[in-house]
Amino acid sequence: MSACSLHIRFTINGQQADVQAPPMKRLLDVLRDDLGLTGTKEGCGEGECGSCSVRMNGELINSCLVPVLQVDGALIETVEGLAIDAELHPLQKAFLECGGAQCGICTPGMLMAATHLLARNPQPSMDEIREGLAGNLCRCTGFVKIFESVVAASAMKGFDLNAR
Amino acid sequence: MSASPKTRADTPPDGHAGTRVVGTPQLRKEGVDKVLGRAKYIDDLEREGMWHGATVRSTIPRGRILTIHFDPRIDWDEFVIVTAADIPGKNHIHMIAADQPCLAADQVNHCDEAIVLLAHPDKRLLPEAVAAVRIDYEPLPAVLSIEQSETQEEVIWGPHTDEANIFKQFHLEKGDVNAAWATAAHIVEGEYRTGAQEHLYIENNGVIAEYSDDTGITVWGSLQCPFYVHKSLMAVFELPAEKVRVIQVETGGAFGGKEDYPSVIASHAGLLAKKAGRPIKIVYDRMEDLAATTKRHPSRTRHRTAVDKDGKLLAMEIEVATDGGAYTTLSSTVLSRATLHSTGPYVCPNIRITSRAWATNTVPSGAFRGFGAPQSIFAIERHMEQIARAVGIDSAEVRRRNFLHDGDTTATEQVMVEPVILDALLERALKESNYAAKREQFARENPHSAIKRGIGIAAFFHGSGFTGSGERYLNSLAGIHVPQGDKVRVLVSSTEFGQGTNTILTQIAAESLGLSYDDVEIVQPDTSVVPNSGPTVASRTSMVVGKLIERAGHQLIKRLQETVDLAESYTAQEFFAACDRYRDDRGTVESMCRYEAPPNIFWDDQKYRGEAYPAFAWAVYVAEVAVDTISYSAEVTNFHTVQEVGRVLNPVLAAGQIEGGVAQGIGYALYEKVQLKNGHMFNNQMTNYIMPTAQDVPPIHVSFEEIPFSHGAYGAKGIGELPHDGPAPAILNAIQDATSENFTTIPLLPEDIFVRMMARAQTPEIVSV
């Protein structure tokens, strides 16, 4: 395999990552297998469920659809980067308090989609929340408590997502 | 340890009043790990030296296996290969019957049945290897529908008698149905069908297995019922109980889909682990999970009902047929629940129910939230709508006139001894949904709009816990252990898969011990550590297992007070100090409780008579829809739920159960269609098996009435399955209100609406497309 692998460098949650990987290896697998960041989940492997959502250069992407060669030099953010030290990110706090996480398997991807939404639009309407999360499937909650979580996070005082 | 003020453990029997922890929105016990992405699911775990497993599956629905070819272009020496010949014990997965092979040996009875297992250190090489195993068959005629199975021309299961192809049948008679028809003002008939439904937990099935001759087999997995898997593995590996260990890890959704299937995948991984001499992980990808694992039973229910001129039910003749797939799995108990819920929450003096679960050459149907009830409640609640129309009274009124009340009896002659408040639930649901005004408004506006709007009701019940004698047979054991330190541990095999087991059982333990929520932990379900508190199914955890924990808590406090002078009122520090004294004097601080049936609960398995369930949860749901007569899509625009589930143990989690169940019910009604081609699911991707997204779910309003049930934990009854029962009929009733079309089959997709409306517009050339 080494004959057809590339040396790829990118920034992951603010830290430098150097990996040796086949160019078409999915970013999802690089995160989970090479970097041990198992917070990002695989639900369908075809970009439908959003469980593997991460941010890449400020855009929300499905990491199961991105070959790692495209990640060279990129800025990647995953669920592991949301909390600072032991302090939960406001969205994590809101998901915990409002019941936005049940089985938890969609939660990391959902949190990344919600982070992305609030970063662009700190006070989204209900329609904007629905649209912003439409690429992330949750089978447990019926989405209601996830919407409530996003509303609660957006209402938290002094909360600036872009500053984090 | 919390520096709690002095509290005293509350004292039963009326322990539901004035609780401190129960009934409050405690945060999900494992919630912090989940929001941090730190919770470890099966695919996040590794074992030293672990290889990956994969499965070669049948490509035909029925046939004899002739030969298995291994393509020489693959270096098979790199792989570990397992067939049925490698099974050390019995080649079956033991659920209710022992008819399902662990690996097909001579014959396959459905598509995607496992035949050969492969393992390799590099999981990326497995798909090519799976494709390089070719199986030659002698095909046999396949039975692919209930109707085909009913002809009994091809016998695919059971004896060549009039019981051919029947996994289970029930016949139930109350009163004199035959005499009632002549007295009827109206006789209303209808046939209703429901499709298969995929659980679509976002985490697929997966396990890791390890095997050694010394310690036996250990399996870590995404699963609901550790002791079900334990029992299956004992048979497959011919091992004693102590040499089989099953550990549940964080589970990413289940909904019944991880009740029976984990026994299959755990056996497979175990067989590979034994032969390879190393740990094996098998995690299905989505396509394999969709194609090969269980689905909700498809059903067909026929109703023939005699009513008087006022719409009162005089006689109900009901015939239920379910498609069980190729093997028994849980079909008999699913059928039982379908049968017992088929009359709906109504009183009728004369009832005849005949129900049968049929074998077909499709993937075995299995447990799915509601367990037969959503199928039969869809039928009765659609049928009540037709009765209302036949009699000429309102949908709400026909239900009101026939509701069960205190003292009435069900089809099994169960007397309603607990309060039944259906009238109040209906009243509240109508008020909160603004039903009458909406109905009037839609009727006024629809003629002038291409969007037809409607509103529909479903009233229903769901029996809590195992059916009939089930809980007695389970004989569950659960308890509390206080090790050295300052935490109490709850010992149960009940599992968390999103629904809130960890949180509510912790709340119950804390409440009954007079401690705070943070003083209590829940032990990871591990069959070598926890007692068998039964499977995590059947809306039984809060009511049955919770009650055991409540009793165990009270029992422990009493013991500490009698033996080591724990005061009447105590702080957490004093409690743990008392535990230390007890441990020094007498050893382990443990309090275990075994299930005791509520008094006056009797069930006759032979006659199928008596108290079918110790308690029922009750609900009235109201759906609003918009049907677009240009695109033919139907959309749920608003949804009101009012339910009585006994005491609500955690309001946030309880509402979450209702909202999630309603969303899944909306999918069942309008989106989710399992499409089979020659018995194989060919839309086995999330791209074309469509579940509701954030944009498809309407506002869902949740209201609870609380009538504590004295034999459930702090008054709790079951809640988890109830919300899946009502949405589909409420939605199709609303669609009938909007369009006047009587749709009788779900899922109801835009193309179905299109075909019906085109037929109505009398353009037969388009209909034939």
C-alpha cells in the first residue's frame, strides 16, 4: 500500500496533522483510523445521513465523501474540537440540557451542522434551522429537541461561535 | 458524593407523591460523553490483533446449496473461512424456536442468508473476497407474499397439513358474533395493509468477538438484550453459561432491530474468532444491514363490523395476517400483540379474532417498536373512520361512543380495573388541536385550493410489558450494589440505546435510597456481572425493571436501618458510612429483587384469556395534513399528542420518546417503503429508503395526563412503543378528510395518491403505467 500512499498535512482542531495514506482514502477513515478521532461516525457511507459531518475550511462536509488527497493543507474541525478543556461548547451544553442527544450516534455530526449553521447565522429562524440540519438524519428524537437545542444555544448570552 | 441535606427514603406503597428525583428533568446519564463525541460505540473499539469479518450471502430466495467455489485469483491462505461445518454446537439461532440456522448448510430460505464467513486483517480486502465466493444452487420455488403462503401449495415451513407455512395462529371468541349481524343497522367491511419498515438506527449492527478454550467466548456488541445473545451463543458453541460473556457497548439506536439480530452476528463473529484464534470485528455497512437484518412484519388485516344506528359496536370480526419471513424469530409474540391490540381501545360485546403469522422466503421479520400493535391499530383506526362515515357521525364521536371505560372488558375478558380516561384524553386532544374549527376551516377552504388540507384522529392503547404470562416466565432479577466508596451501582441487564434506561433507572435508585442523582451509577451490562433483568423491549423497563430497583432501594434502606443503625433521616455521607459498617460486619452490600406479578393478574395461555397486560398506556393523536393535488405529495403539517403513560419519570426524556416515535410513525405512513425484487431488498440505501428529515417533521405537541400505576416504578407504565402506534392511522384519516379518498395501505407514497386521483379523474391510460 505504501507505494501508492501520499504524505498529507492538514490542520485538525487547531493542531497539525501529518498522515501517510492512500490518496483516495476517505477523510472519515483517516480521522478515525489514523488519528484516533472516533467522534466522527459512519452511518451510511454515501453522504445521506450526515453522521460523518465535519467542517473543512469553514464548509460543512460529509467526510465519507472526501478523499484525503483533497484535504492537504486544509483546516478540519471535528466534534473533538468543540469543547475547550473541560468546558462544553454552548451547543453541547444545549444538546445535553434540552434532550437533543438520545442514542448519540448522530450527535457529533449534528453538532457540527449546528455549529456551522450558527457560525453563519447566529439567530436562525425555525425554517433556517430545519434547512441547516436537513442533511443530518436523527432516528431517535424526531428532531424537535434538536431544534430546541439550537434555539437555546443561540440564545446563550455572550456566545460567539466564530470566536471559538 | 453530594453534600445532600438530610433526607429519608420515601416509603411505599404510595411512593409517587412528593418525589425529589423522579419526575424531574435530570440530565441524560451518559449525555456528556455523547455530546463530546467520547462515547465508544462498537466501531470505535479495537482489540489487540483484531481481524475483520464479512459474510457471503445467498442471492436467491430459496434453493439447495450444491457447491461453494472459491475463486483461485484470491489468495485464500490469507483468510480465515468458516462454513456451517465449523459450528461446534447447534446450527441454530435460538429465539422462540430453533428453526433459523446460524449458517445455511444445505438449503437457503431467503435472500441474503449467511452461508460463508470470511476474516482478514485488512477490512478493505473483504468485499472483493466476498464477491469471489460463488455458490451454485438448485433453485426451489419461492413464496414471496402472504397470499402465496396462504395457498399452502408450496410448503416452505412446518408440516404438510392445514398448518403448513403457519408460524403461529390465534383464535379468540367473545360473545356471539354470528347472532349479531342480523341486529346491525350497518355492517362495515374493510381490508388494511401495512408494509415492512426498516428500523434505520443510524448505527448499523456490529460486534467484536473473542474466543479462547480457557475462558470461552466474549462478545462486545451494539445490542438490546445481552442475555438473548448469551443463550444463543451457548447453543452455537455448546458452552456452559459461565463460558459465555456478552457485554453491551454504547448502542446507536435499536428500536427492536437489535433485539434478535445481534444473536446472529455475534455467533458469526464468534465462529470466526474461534477459528482464527484472534478477536474478530464485524460491523455491517448500511447496504448489508438493510438487506440482511430484520424488518417490521408486513400485515393485512380484515375487519367486518356490525354497528347499531348510533354507531355503537355490536360485533367485530377481525382477521390478521402477518408476513414473518423465512424463520420464526419473534413472529408468534408479535402476532400475539397484534391480535390483542386489533380491537383498539373499544368495548364490544361480540368479538372474533383469527390471526396467523405466515412464512415467506424473505428476510425474517423481527421486533420493531410497537411489535405488531402499529399494524393492527392502523387497521382498526382506519376502520373506525369508515364506520363514522357509514353511520354519518363525526370521527371523534364514533370513538367516544365506543371507548373502553373502567369496569369494561376487553376481547380477552380483561376487566379494566385501572382508571381509563380516554374521554378526557380525547377532549384535551380536540381542544389542543383546535379540531372542530380546523375541520370546518379546511372543508370551507379546500374547494378553492390545489392544496387539500385535512385533520384526523387516532385513539389507541399499548399494553405495557410482556404479554400474558411473559413477565412471570422472564422472572427478572435486578438490584443495587454499594461497593466501597461513595457511589451506588445499579445492576441490571437493561440496556441504554437512546431511550433513557440509564437515566430513569438511576433516578429511581436515587429516589428510593434517599440519595441524589449523582450518587448513583449504572453498571455496564455484562452478563458476567449483572443479573438477568430481562430484555430491553416491550415498554417494560420503566414499569417492570424500574419497580425492581425501587423495591431494591427500599429493601436496602430497611436492612441498613435494622442492622447498622441507619437513622430514619440521613445524609448521603451517613448512608455510605452505614454501608461501610454493613460491609465490615456482614460482607457485600447488595439488594436484589425478583419480579412479582401484580395481584389479580391471571393469564390462561391455552384459552388466551385473562389479563393480557398489567397496565395499558392510552393516547389520542391528531394529525393535520396538506395534500398537494399537483405534486401528489402528502405532508404532515402539525401533530398533537395527548397520552396517559402513568407517572412521567423524566419529562424531557418522555417527551423525546413521543416526538421520536411520532417521527418514525410519519415515516411508516408516508415515506418508508421496503422494495423487494425476488425477495431481496433492492432499495437498501439511505438514498432510496427515505426516512423523515428535519424538514419533513412538523411541530409535534406533547401532553401527558398522569395516573400513577401502583405496580410500576413510582407509578410508571410503558411509554417507548406507544407513540409509534398512532401516527399512521391519524395521518391517513387526515388525508381522507382532505381528499375524501379512503386509502387503506401504508406506506402511502405520492405515486399511490397519483394513481388513485388519476383513476378518479377517469384517465385509465395513465393508470395503467
